[in-house]
Amino acid sequence: MLSGEFVDEWEKFNAKNELDIVSKLEKPIKIIAAKKGILLKGSRAYYKAAKEPKELTIINGATHCFDEEGTETELLKETLSWIKKYSK
């Protein structure tokens, strides 16, 4: 689902870690995290490191797999709204 342009941009960074990569991205980034997920702390760190435009959405009631009632729908809704906003 990632464009070739995105992959090329990602690979040009000879980064030491993911935070370094995120801090160098020149594309809009949306981070969606599960409120009860194991990656919430990391998601906040990625958000802090990212350049604008950026957005962090935390889905209440969700665990890592977003398999609780309504959380998958919320995940898809948030994803599609970002895609619509920035795809041209």
C-alpha cells in the first residue's frame, strides 16, 4: 500500500533508528495508537520526533490488535480521513 516514492524516500535515510527516520520525513504523518496497546509510549515518541504536518490519534478501549468492539472501525475511519486529506 506504500507508494514507490515513499519507499525510496524512506530508504535514502541512513538512519540509526526509527525515531531518526521519522524526524527526517518530509511527508505528512499520522500515528494511530491503541490506548491499551504495548506501543503507546513509542507512538508518542514518534509523534514528538515528526515534523508537521503530523497527527497522533489514540483509540480508547483498543489493545494492540484493535479487535475490541468498534476499535477496528475507528482505526479505519481515522486512516481513511488522513488519506483523503493528504492524497492528491
